[in-house]
Amino acid sequence: MLNPLTGDARPLRDWLTTFHLASVVIDPFTNESAWILDTAARVLHQFADAAVRVNFIVAGSPAEAKQFLGPLADQFLTFCDPERIMIKQLGLHELPAFVFIQSDGTVPASAEGWSPASWSLVANHISQVVQWQQPLFPVASDPGSFKGTPALA
């Protein structure tokens, strides 16, 4: 089940009926996820008009997601996963992560932690599938590469 900040929780399959999902998965209790917010917003904005539903998946409650994301919670579809059930189902080991979930429910591309090269591979895959221009990696404002924190801690 995916719980949006507004509206009712629905199974993943229901969110994939029309569009793929391009998800940035973050932990609101870590510096590493905070460091990537500006980059994540830039990447999600790039794909916002493509045939993909851009979103954040936050490993926290709705209140924690709103506090951590601030105005980004209003700009992007945001799912809350306080029990980290979806994060576990996605097979993630480190956060932040950038994940592409195709409309058939498969995950053909994902990146954990932050490196411009790994996120670029995910963005390239999304771009090819939805025929959209991918964002540039890195740009001057992006942080240096870093390892993520445990996703299931």
C-alpha cells in the first residue's frame, strides 16, 4: 500500500494504472537524505510533464514528511512509509534512493546513495522509456557523491 499525504492509501498496482513511477526515496531522520533534496527536486521537475508520476517516498509519518520536505511536499506527490514496507518491497538497502517503477510493477533501474553516475543511469532509463530529455548530472549545486544510510534501520 502507498499512503499519499492527501487522499486514500491504495495498492501499488493502482498507482501504476496510467503512469510509471519515478520515486526518490528518503529517510527524514538522516543528513544524507537532506543533502539530496535540491537535486531530487531538480530531477523530479525535469520529469514532471513526462509520462511518469514523479514522487517522494518518505520513511516517516505524514507530519514527518511535511516537516522534512517543507514546500516540496506540496510540489510533488508524496507517499509516507513509516513502517518501511514499500522500501523493503523495493529491495532497497540504502537511502536516499532513486527508483523507476514501470507500469507492470517491475523495477528496471534504481540507484542507492548518491552518485551522479548512478542517478544518471536511472534517469537515462526513464528518459528512454518515456521519450523525455533526461536531467544533467552533475550540476554545480549537486552535492559530492556519498554512501546512503541503512534503508531498514
